[in-house]
Amino acid sequence: MVDAAEIVQKFAHPLLNFSMEAVPFFISACQALYKVYCRLPIVYVELLVGAIMCFFGGVYPMVFAALQAAEHGGLSTVMKALSVLSKEILVIIEESKKDDEVDADGDGVADVKQIDGRELIKRKVKLVLTKINPENVNDAIASIYKVWISVLAVLTIQFARTIALSLTISKYTKNMTDRFLLPIVKAVTPKEYEKWCPVVLDWWCKSIGMSIAWKIQTIISAFTSALAGGLIMSRALLFIRYKGKVNHDDTKMDEIASYILAGLGFYFQYNMSFDAPFPLNIILWPVELAEYYIRWSVTNE
């Protein structure tokens, strides 16, 4: 614990400086992308959504399913809450920048540059507590949590078979590890840490069960989303090509094109081992983190 505290103190200054530069940029980028998305014609939005479903539906199946569930259960509420939180964060960052320039003792050097990491953390925590609007933050977090609970309930039902398979594999694996592996692990583990052995092995068994079950679900999701996304793309392209003069009910071009696009989409995902390719895996690491968090949350419900 002492080492961890020392590390935090050592990196407190650079981490805070990086956060104050990176967070506003991230928020501004998200706001700009959302404005561009809102200004796009609906047919181009459909084309974009179809392409994402067709080529990435199996990469992040839980994220897409959660967004779809949230769309009917309060996505607009979440967007408003995130807007409120982003405004509060920007206020704190601006106040922190002003605080960084304070020279109370008048020696020509900013006060924050004359204190250690622990005092800097205390100073910034105090600044957050005094400058933030607690009611706005509380209401925003409560709104997001309510929507998350409803989404979790929907996903639990939607992926019930996958969850049951995961738990079954975990239970079977745990029985085997308790009988054969646990005695060996306890034998090589120091006496004071033996109580952790069953817990760690239980986590390991759950991870195995989740990996196998969700791999199967990923393949299913990739196939179905490729079909659905391919059809959305083909109809959007048909509308763009003929400027809405040809109805998709009067032709089979959209269906033929959708099968071709679906095949390409599924092959692309299969070729990428149902994972985002470089450099998208770096850009989309928050989405990757959200995918695994949702999987773990749903499976452990």
C-alpha cells in the first residue's frame, strides 16, 4: 500500500496535466462527431449503421445490443446526463487551470509547483468538492444508472441461452478444478494465502466459461448482424443510386447485393478473428472495455 501511495504521489502532477489537456479534447471531439451525425441525411445514417453492423456486428455484440436496448429505454436520457457531466468536468478543468496559476505567497512560483503529490491531490479534491454542482452530478449519475439497470435486464433475457451455457461450463470446470487442481495450488501456496486459492480458481473458471460461451455467441451475432447490416446497406445504396425513384419492393437488386455484402462482412470479421484490426483496436479500446464489462455484468447477474 505504501508503494502504491508513493507511485500515485510521483505521477500525480503529470497525470493531472495530461487529464486537463486530454479530457477537453475528447469531449470536444465527441460533440463535433455528434453534430456531424445529426446533420447527415437519414439515408447516409442508415448506410453508416448498416456498414457498422455488417463489418463489426460480431466484434462488439453486447455494445450494439445494449445501445439498441437503451434506444427504447432512455438513450436520450443518457445523452442529456452525459452532457451535464461533461459540462461539470469542463468547469472543474477551467477552475483547476486557474488554481495552477495561483501564487499566494508571492514568490514568483505557482503554489502547485511547490507541493508534493499528496498535497496536490488534497488540493484538487477540495477544488472539485467546492466548485462542482453536486445536485446536477447526482441526478445525471442516477439517470444513467436507471437506464443501465433496464438495459441489463433486457440483455439478461436476450442472451439467456449464452448466460446459461457460460454458467454451465463454469460449474463443470469448477468441479474439475476443485477436485484435481485446487489441492495442487494449495500445496504450492504459502499458508497465509491459501484462503485465496478457491476464489481465484472460481474467477478463472468463470473466465473460461465466459470465453467459450461468448465466442460461440460472437459467431452467431457476426452472422446475423452481417445479414441485417448488408440489407440496410444495400437498400440505402439503392436509394442513393436511383435518388429514391426505385422502390426496394419492386426489385431484387437490394436482396442480391445484401447477400454479397453480408458474405463480405462475415468474411471480414472471420478473417480478423472477430476482433477489431489495427489501428482500430487502439482507437476503440474504450468500446472493447465496455464490451467485456457488459459481458461480465450480464453473466454474473
